[in-house]
Amino acid sequence: MLEFGRNPVKAKQESDSGVNDERDRRITAGFYYGPYKFDWNEATKSRVTGAASLAGFAIGAGAQPNDLRWHGGNSDFVWILQDNSILPLDAQGMFAVSQSAMAHEAAHVFAGRTIKESGTMPADLQDDALWPLVEPK
């Protein structure tokens, strides 16, 4: 007798989509660099990438720690944090921020992959135990 039921390919696609949605929600919630929480959305990714590139070039050209004018401007380099406060950053700090951002995103991408490959869909994809801990260090 032919059994009618849910298409396993479609079920897998739907569960993977749920994992992706939760992963993306967690990624865009922001990341910490030390005690400082940064936004992490498409606009911020572009800004961090650009500033980190500039910081890397500045470091290569000899920018020293605590030099807040490493970017070539007439004012100190600062970043607006998620809570709208201002964080001054030297080139080394800006480069480290980008490393924290990439680690945050990569940890969530790989956690999502682990969930998808587990063979069993968790009852609650929002369970914090499934995902990397995101808190100040």
C-alpha cells in the first residue's frame, strides 16, 4: 500500500529554512568586542569591512597603538555602538573588532550547519543551548 505523507525533501528544506532564519536573527542581533556591543547588519558589515581594511593598511604603514588619528582624519576615530555610545578605536582595536565580528558570524554559521546535519530537528530552534553564547567577554 502506498503511504501518503510529507515529502521528505520539502520537510528538510523547511527545517533548514527555519535554522537559517534563527541563525540570521542571532547574527544580526549584534556581537561583542570586550564589553562593547556592536550592531551587525548589512550596513554595519560594510562599514566594519571598510574600516578594518583601512586599519590593516594603517598598521602596515606604522600606525601605533593609542593613535586615534590613524585614519588620516582631523578627529579621533570613533565607533557608535549599539547603545548609541561612542567608542574610540586605534587601528589595532578596529582590526580586532572586525575579527570579533567575523568570529561571531562564523560561530553561528557553523552552529546552524551542525543543527542541520544532526538528523533531528530540535523542538525549539530558539533554545540558547543550540547556539554560541553571545555575551561580553
